[in-house]
Amino acid sequence: MKKKILILSVLIISLSSSIFATYQDSLINKEDSPVQFFIEYEKGFLDVIYHTIQIGDPGDLFNYVTQGGQDILFPTERFAAGAVINKRHRVTLLYQPFEINTVVPFEESVKIDGKDIGQGATSTAPVPVELKYSFPFWRISYGYDVLQDPNLTLAVGGALQIRNASIVFKEVGGTNASVSQNVGPVPALYIYARWETPYDINITADITGSYASSAILNGANFEFEGSLLDASLRVGYNLKHNMEIYTNFRFLGGTSKGTSSYDGSSWSVASLGGRYGQNNLATFSATMGLTIN
């Protein structure tokens, strides 16, 4: 056993020495390369500040926080990778998981997509309902640094986000259920700012946002009002080998309102109540993260 541990230790040291000799200060980049890659991961908690939804007209405006069990903290994480090209062009690929599952005893029925979810429920005989709100997204962002300062970055550009929504209301042991799903693109503006202080501490802010009330720009082929705001403030500390640990505070939210014109060919598309819907979400998250440059 001791011999195996010794051999493993020698291999790790040899591999580490080889990496450092090849890439000098960085674990993944050559110092003189015009393309500098980066990888980021962060994890923490998410608090739902405000969240309401209505599917169908007539239909009830359902409050996920006060009625749907979203009044606690939920885990959250985020994955990103990208590159800075010629010190001016910043490209980022992002994946944000976002799914909240709760089970709530309905004390009264709620009309969702023309269905009375929790029908027959009373305060003394509630009906348990499973709720899934899944809204993960993929995003590619591009920003051009307009300052070209070694200690101060201001990149301005655009982003394209792909939403992957799945919203479910399902009675436990009952017959009523509502499923609403869709995939769509969301174009947005993108701003990235970073300040390198003299004390190995950096401060970073990034904003991705959009508002549209016309077709195509809102990610649909019909008139539908929608907005997106993803804004964060990060404080990081520079480590050896171009690595960085950071604390990040983020606001993530959006709105949507309109009458869907999807053809209803899929059973997972809300189809009753004129297909009217609205969805308003605001969240706050605090995370710890690691960047490898």
C-alpha cells in the first residue's frame, strides 16, 4: 500500500512539473498566446424574491412564493467557459441550470390552463400538488473591450440565450395536471466590466438584459412582451497560476405576457383559455466560485 501511494505521489509531482514547465504561470494558457481561455464554476444558494404565473384566460394568477412553496432557499450553480482574443474580444459560453421542485397541499383549487388543479381541496382536506418550474438556459455572449487598459476592462456587445422551459402542476394521486413547455431564443445586450486593484483583488460586474414587445425579438413568431435581466457583482482574489476565487451576488429575473400562437400540435403545449399567459420572476443568489485563466 505504501509503495502504491509513493508511486502515485511521484506521478502527480511529475505531471504537475510538466504542466508548470509548459504553461508557466497558467494551467491552461501559454503566456504569449493571442487566445487566452478561461473556465468558471460557481455554486451557492438562490432566493426567490417574487414569482407569479398565469396560464389561460380565464385563469388564476398563482403566486409561487406564498402558494407554491418557493419561500425557502434553493441550491444554484453556473458553468462558463470562454476566451479573450487579442486582449479585446471576449466570448463566453454559459450554462445555467434552473429547476425548482416543490410539493404543496392546496387548500383551494387554482385554475391553470383551463383545469381546476386541487379540485375539492379545503383547509381541512387539502390536495397535495407537485410543482415543477424548470427554466435552464444556454447563452453565448460577445463583448468588445473599448478601453484596452491592463487594469480596467469595459466590454460591450450582445448575447443570444436559448431558454428551455417546462412548467408542471400535477395533483398527487389525482387526475388533473397541466404541462407547459417550449424552447426559444432570446437576444440580449451584454456589458462586462472588471477592475484589477493593486492588492490582488478584482471587482467584476456583468449585465445581460433585454426587453421586447414585438415578434422575433422576443423569441417567438407572434406578438409577445418579454424581458430579461441577469446582473451580478463579483469580488475576487487572485491566486497563483492565474486562478481566482470569488464571491458573486446576482439578480436574475424576467417577465413575459401575451397570447401564444403555437399550433398546439404537441400535448405539452398549454392549449386552453385562449393560450394567454404571463410569468414574472425575480431572484437573488449568492455564490462562491473558481476561475481558471
